[in-house]
Amino acid sequence: MSESLTGNKNIETLDAQMKDCLSTFEAHPQYPDHPTIFFIYDFIRNTHNQLKGVDPAKFYAGDKASRDAVQEVIGRNGFAAMLTGDTTGKLAMLTGGDPANPADFGEDIKAKTKIMAGSD
């Protein structure tokens, strides 16, 4: 497979990383009840669906729309990584959680969102 705009990853690698991250969310003891954890899970799931909508053949052939779509996925993954690291309580306010007691995503989720974003 050809490497591409995804940095040192291809679409298949990114897809596998996102599936792994979603599985880790699903194993979290507070999923799906905690609103902040569910919000970020849903954000990543929707982003993963965007990735699944990209035709790999078009992407590897250099199709601009496909490459732009993958860049959008990478950007959204970076945003997810930033949000899972929030300790200010602002994410909790946004998602209906308790700002005095922000969600603890755990080190595994935080690490996997960083890997998806390419900042591993």
C-alpha cells in the first residue's frame, strides 16, 4: 500500500486504529452512561464513519476530494485527542457532565486518541 497524506499511515492503518479506540471506549466502565465519555465516543464513531466513506482506490490514486476527506478525519482525530486530555472541566460543561468532576478517560483511551491523531 502506498503511504499518503495520513503521515506515516495508510487508510487501513487509520481504520484499524479507530476501531481499536472505539472498542476501548466501549470497554470503559462509565460507557455509555457518562455523558462526556459518550459524547467523545460518538464524535470518534462519526469520524470513523467519514473515513469508511472514502474509497481507498480513489484516495491512493490522488483524488483531491478523497484526500481532503482523510485530512478532515485526521483533524477530527486531533481534536478528539485534545478533548480527552481536558482537565479544565470545560468539556464536561459542553457535554452535560459535572465540571467539578471531569471524566477520567484513562491512559489507554488518551494514548489511542493520540495514536489516531498521529501524535504518538
